[in-house]
Amino acid sequence: MSIRPIGVIHSPFQSREDIKKQRQTHEVEDFLGELEIFKEFEPGLKDIDGFSHLIIIFQFHKSKQRNLFAHPPHDGKKRGVFSTRSPDRPNAIGMTIVRFLKRKGNTLKASGIDMLEGTPILDIKPYTQRDIKKKASFGWLSQTKK
């Protein structure tokens, strides 16, 4: 399988600790950043301007561990990695939804950035009405405090 990045994240965060510290006092929506799409992929941004949110698929490029269990910071219990958002996964692939603010050429300004500076972008998809699930449930997260 061959996957190559289509761009890179420009974020205020240099380390995982930076993200943890900021989340203690701010909402993720507050975090501004940019998605720089490599010039060869810029034509694929055609028609993206009308969307309010984008789904970003990315690589956890700083994660070196490949765990099947995680200890979420707000929970403290050992959980199966597939029931968490931990960056330490068998395949270091992440997904997040950002608010799309504006486009300038091959750069997308967004809020809700929760990735590290230099994170490789693997794909972008529009967040659509199909993505809103009315009868969603949230497993063990329903029983924990934020």
C-alpha cells in the first residue's frame, strides 16, 4: 500500500504536551492553523469554498508507539485503542473535523486544529449532511466528565 501526503498542517502546537496544556483552558475550536496543500494537488481544492467544515485525514507523524490500549487523560482507565482518539495506534492515522474559514490559493485557514506543526495531510473530505448522525451513542465517553 502506498500513501503519500497531499499537504502539511501549520499549527501553533510543537508537541503533544502543548495540545494538552491548551485544552485545559481553551476549546479546540479556538485553535487556528493552516492546511498547506502541495501545489500539485491544488486543483483538487476546486469548489471547496462553500463548505463550513472539513474532515482531515492525517498521519500521527510523531507517534512512535503502536499500542492496542490507551489511557485517556480525562478518564484514567485502560481502554482499547479503537475506542479512543489516541495517536498511539497500530496504523498512525488520525481524523479530525475543522471549521473551514477561508482559502488563499493552496492554503486553507481553519479553526479547531488539534494536530502538531508539520503533520502530514493524507486526505481532505467535505463534512456533509450525511455525516451528521441523529442516533449516535458515545460508549464509555457518555459516563465520563469532560
